[in-house]
Amino acid sequence: MQPDKPNLKNRLQQQDILLLPGIYDALSAVLAETEGLEAAFLSGSAVAFTQLGRPDVGLLTLTEMSAICARITDRVNLPIVVDVDSGFGNALHTSRTVREFERAGAAAIQIEDQIPIKPANALTTRTLISIDAMRDKIKTAVDARKKENMLVSARSDSPFVEDLSQTLERAAAYRDSGADIIFIEGLKTIEAVEKVVAVAEGLPVFYNLIQKDSEIQTIQQLSNIAVSGVILPTAVSLPVANTLRNCFKALVAEPNSNDSSRPMTLSDLNSVLGLPEMLEYYNDISA
């Protein structure tokens, strides 16, 4: 019998910063757990890259993401924070989204304040919904959940299109609407993040450590200013894509190479994935 999943809410109260690497399937989740990660982020971009072979431009659906989440949570005991984009629609859609991911075993969902459907020629813009519309989504999400331990993370992309005072206004509004976590995407200075932490008034604050032109480049910098969690959405998928490309290049160059020349053998992978335990269990019940 699998033990109860660790409580994400309790973990976020600890002083040590929580690392949330971007996973995309059961294999990446198993390997994250095997290597001692405490939680993981089911990244929309990583799933788009690996499952659709497309960029992250909002093509994923609620049912696709919830099905992947369910397969992951069935296999590992890690708390999984799930990127649900805009909640897959308006406040009513968000209500259904919460219930689907609660059933799929998510520890938290992350809802953003970008518009749900973007013009086809402007898929990478950061157009925002109103503060009131996002408030409604957060309140609906909080009301829809049946388990207190399923957290709601409110993400804002305000820094891309608004000034810091407007960003902080959004953070405060999302806090007051019942969000459990505040996540502001695109902040590039320690001072700005410190102000968000202050506005959060004790709520956990997440940060996406992906901005190349930011003065924030290390996890220690974020830990020093009381950020609770660091999302690393492409820390896994980009190296995996590079490894796959190199593997295919090598295969084309030397088609007769075998498993023994590779860093991880099939035997190694089967061991990580639990084949010995599965065979032992079957032998026991068949005896």
C-alpha cells in the first residue's frame, strides 16, 4: 500500500526553499522522486514540447493535462503542482478544472491571469484579464475544491504589460480572493520580489527561475528574501530534448551501436522503474 502523499501546504511553511522541476510524464516523475526531489511541477510547456511536439501556445486541453496528472500521481508519491494556464476558460470552467485535477491527485493548481483564447497571430502575447475577472476565478477555484490540502496558486503576468504598482495591486487582490500561493511571472529584481513577498502577507510566494536578463540568477538569492518555492519549468525538458537529438545523430552516424555503450542501460532503467519488485511480488502471490 502506497503511503499518503506528503502535505504540500505543510511543506511550504518550512524555511527551506522548495524546488519544483518541470516534469511532463510518469517517467520524469519517477526519476525526480528517485533522486530525492520533494515535489514537482507539471509544466504546460514541458508537456507541449514532449506530448504534442509543439511550442507552448495554449494547445493543451483540460482532459489531456488531467489524464497526464492522474498517470503521474498514480505512480509517484510526490506532491504535483499543475500548470492549468487560465483554468481552461472563465470562472465556471475553472470550477470544473479544479474538480478534475483534484480527482487526478494534484497537490495544487496554478491559474494565470492571461486571456484564455488569444488571436492566432498573437499566441505569445501577455494580454491580461481584469483583476475582477481573475478574482472570480480564484474564488470559484477555492469554493470548488473539496479538500483543503489542494492548493490554488494565483499567477500573474502583469510585469510584462503593467508597472510594479499595478502588479502589486493584482497580488494583493489575488491574496484577498483566497489564493494559497502567489506567483508573479517576469520579475527581474530582488527589490520587486521582496515587495511581492511583503504584499503576500505570509502566503507562500513562487518564482520562475528562467529569466536570463534578471539580476536574480540563483536559488540562494530567492531563499534570502523568503521565497517559498522555485519553479524550473524547462530544467528537464530542454536537456532531454538535447539528449534525444544527440542520440539520434549518433544512431544515424553509427547504426550498430548497442545498449552497453550508453550511460543508462535498459537494465538500469527497468530497475529504477520497479521491475525487480514487480517480479518479486508476482512470484510471491504465485507461490
